Amino acid sequence: MIKKISKHLVLNLFFVSFLTLFIVSIVVNHFINISVHTMEYNIEHRIISVAEYLASSANIDELDKYHKVEDMELQSYKNLRKKLLEFSKKTDVKYAYFIRPLQDSMQYIVDNDFNEKTRVGLDTPLFDPHSEPWILSVLEGQSVYSDLGNYAPSWEGLLSGYAPVFDKEGKVKAIAGVDIEDSDIIFAKQMIFILTAVQIISVILVFISGLLSLLRFHGEARKAEKAQIKADEANETKSKFLANMSHEIRTPMNAIIGMAELALREYMTSIAKEYILTVKQAGTNLLSIINDILDFSKIESGKLEIIPINYKFSFLINDVVNIIRMMITDSRLRFEINIDSKIPNMLFGDEIRIRQVLLNILGNAVKYTKKGFISFSVNGEIIGDTILLTMTVADSGIGIRKEDLEKLFDDFVRFDFAVNKDVEGTGLGLAITKNLVKMMNGNISVQSEYGKGSTFTVKLPQKIRYCESFDAIKSDSVTIKFNAPKARILVVDDIDTNLKVAKGLMLPYKMQVDLCLSGIEAIERVKANDYDLVFMDHMMPEMNGIEATKRIRKMYANLPIIALTVNAVSGAKEMFLSNGFSDFLSKPIDIIKLNSILEKWLPEDKREN
């Protein structure tokens, strides 16, 4: 019996993990394809519109004045070039120009370029209209879009739009052309390609890891003599599978999300910034799916722990509200917030899990509400040294059918999949939420009317530490409160991309950041330099982070060493702390958590406000 149950658990884990990631990959790729097609359409439409705008502003009589090279010395010709330069700046294009069709050739008239080496004009050699297919379409009166690199390798990197300039009789007398650079577009496409590759690799890794786990379990189960031993082996296989999945997927996701974060700090066009934000959001969504699977496994095995601490309730609410505000920035939703200001600010509870519960419920409201409102209210009833928080989330979304309400908090449940097929998720969010609320001695309930909306209510007791005024909701940016130019930091990781991401995220603090690729090198660096803080990766060849930390501890007992790892399975933090690490920071690196780590462990005399 135990053998059958253990085998069923492993089969179920493999099937659910593989199917979930496979579905998520299909959904995310669908959105990526839509994003790419939309991007290409918008670019084509914009370039053609600008070319038509230039054509509509052209003066045929003025263009007909210039035919000979000597005409380029005329002041009116130079003024026309200046006008084109102003036009290019106004419309954010690189080149703007006019071309004239002759009997058997084409002649450049003027452009916006004042560089003698690169400009074109009446002295530029004539060219055959049949050499570039787009010309024939424009001469027939059509506006067209072209990748110049397809026809002239020397112009690779330019995208162009062309529009006909008509005379009073409706004949094409000239062609207006504009060029833009495609570097930002190529960069955005590369980031999307990388994310797609990561998703494919993730599905393959899950399939291979799961298949190997099943084969290993099958072989071990046949040889085992006792049912309990077989169950233990199955659980061990499951834990290893989760650890492998966490490490293999989080490692490339750290690079994707980290590099996207660094790219957003650079100057770029608004279009490119929008694409990079899409890449980062898609990566974050995929990471959220992985976290749901890991949390569900912890709950299922009884290893998920509630860790209460003193926390400021206003900070918690501020974080949640700002995240939801960011999610609905481009939507038509109205976000209503009503927080009881009499709630004591300093409470005692598991702040991280409460935030997870609120984000799960509010996140679902955002996913399933296309228009109207989302309402978030918090009230409290003080009973002795405890406050009973009542947190309510209401929306005007699609609602839930009455017959589906009883199954709402079950595992892997999603309703109306045909209607909601574009909504990302595993169907685990509410199951995890219910378990978390129950573990914190609270309860969750729901009321819903199909087609009109839903209301989720969470009642949660929290201990009151002391009363103070409730802080106002703050902005959604992470404020760097200090610089530390005198502080010296060592980051250890065997993957060069991870080192670049870590160093880039620490740049705003102006610290001296050293990088190295192995535990052996880290020991030598620590011997030779006076570091204030060390970030140490876990899984490295030759010598892993735990062994390196143990050796450093023998020489420097008080040096803060932070575990920097993709290992997010249950008990990971406790394992690192018991092996000499001072603290724990998971990858992909969250800039808010990084800021907290630096504030906690950097010496005060090394920080400057």
C-alpha cells in the first residue's frame, strides 16, 4: 500500500510539474509572439506615417528648382536641408530625404545630413530604380516599409519608410524617405529570444529530471525490503528533483531578470524600454510559477514554516499596494484603497507570508478583471494584546459560478479555461493561500456572482507589539538611502553573468566590488584584502560555497558572509546558517532584499547618507 502511495506521489509530482511548465511555456510564448508581431506592425506603421507626413509637407515647386550640382550652393537649398534636420529631430528619425525619378534612373535631391562624407544630394551618383524593388511600388503611388540591409549591405541597421510626393495632376514627382536605427529593436528581440530559450530548456530539464527520478524510484522500490524505506526514498527523490529544478531554472532566470533590470537603468527609447519591461515581467511571472510549485510541495510535505517577526504593518501595505499599482498601470481599472488608520503599526507575525496571501488574492483580481474596479480594504478589531485583521478584496471581474465555489481552494483548479486561456497561472495560488492563512490561525472566505465580480475576505489574528501612527502609503520606488564608497565587497559565483548582474545591482551604492569565480580564489582574496561583506554562491565546482565559508570562518570568525544561491527548497536558509553563513539571499536577486541585506550587514562607519 505504501509502495503504491509513494509511487503515486512521484508520478503525480512529475506529471504536474511537467504539465504546468509546458502550459506556462505555451501561454508565455503566445504572448511573446503577439508582442513581436505588434512590435513589427507598430514600427512599420510609424515609419510609413512619418514618411507620409514628410511627403505631405513637401513643396514640389521648390524641389523642382534643384537639378544641378551647382544648385547645392544656393541658400534656399541649404535652408531646405536645415528644415529636414529639424524635421528629423522632431520625429525622432535618423535620416530624412527626397529622391526624384528621372527617365531611367533615380536622383537624390537633398537630405538632413550636414556631414560631407555621409550626406547625399545632387552630387550623389544616380541609381537604377529596378535595383531596389520598393521604388517601383512608390512610383505606383504606394507608401512602403523596407529593411535597407536587404538591398544595400552598407546600410544594414536601418529601417526605412517611403511615401510618394504628388504634383497637382496626381503624378508622382518625388519620393519622401525616412530612416531609423534598428539597434533597440534587435536588442529587444534578442531578450525575447533568450527568454523563450530558457522556457524550452526549463521544460526539457523538468521532463528529463522527472523521468530520471521515476526510473530511479522504480529501481530502488523493487530492491527495497520495507515499505517505510521505500517511502523515504521516494521523498528523497522528490526533494532532489525540486532542488534540481529550482537550481537549473533559477540560474538562467537570474541572468534574464537581472540583465533586464540593468538594461532598464540605461538610456533607451520608450519603445525599447516597453519591450524590456515585458521581458522582465514575463520572467518574473515564470519565476512566480516556480515558487508556487515549490511552496505547494513544502505544504504537502509539512515542511513549510510560519516565521513570526516584529514588522511595520504600514510597510507591508505600502509594498502590496505599489506592486498592484504597477500591475494595473496600463489597464482601465480603478484601484480603491481603504485602510483603517487606527490599526497599530508595529505587529508580530509572518510578514512575508501575509504579503504572499494579499498578492495572491489581489493578483487574481487583476488577472480576472478587465474593467471596472478593484477594492482593497483593511480593518481591525483589538482584543487584548491581539488585533483581528479583516482584509477584504472586491472586484468587478468575471466572477465565479456557484457550482465552482466549493472547489475554488482545491489544488490545480482553474475554471472557465476556454474563456480565461490567456491568464497565466498554475491553479495553485488559492490552495497555497488557504493553507497559509490556516497555518497563521486565520480563515478565508469568498462571495461571488458570476459575471459581476467576487469578494475575498481574510481574517487573521496578529499580536500587537506597540501602537504608533499608521504611516502613509509611499511611492513604489526603492530608495537608496546611503552610499558606501569606503566599503569593500567580494562577490563569489562560478557563472560570469551572475557576477555581472550582482555588480550592476550594487552600482548605486558606489561600493568597491570585487568579483571571483571559485571558492578557492575567494579564500585567497579574503586573505589578501580587508572585506566588509562577502556574497558566496553555493554550488560551485572544485570547492562549493559551504566548504569555502567553513575555511574562511576558521580565519575570520566575524566576517559577514551571505549565502547567494538559487536553492529555494524548504530548509535551505537554516542549512546555510548552520554552516557558518551570516544570512541568506536567493537568486534571482530582489533589489529590495539586497538593500535590506546591505543595510543590515555593512558597518555604519562605512555608510554615508
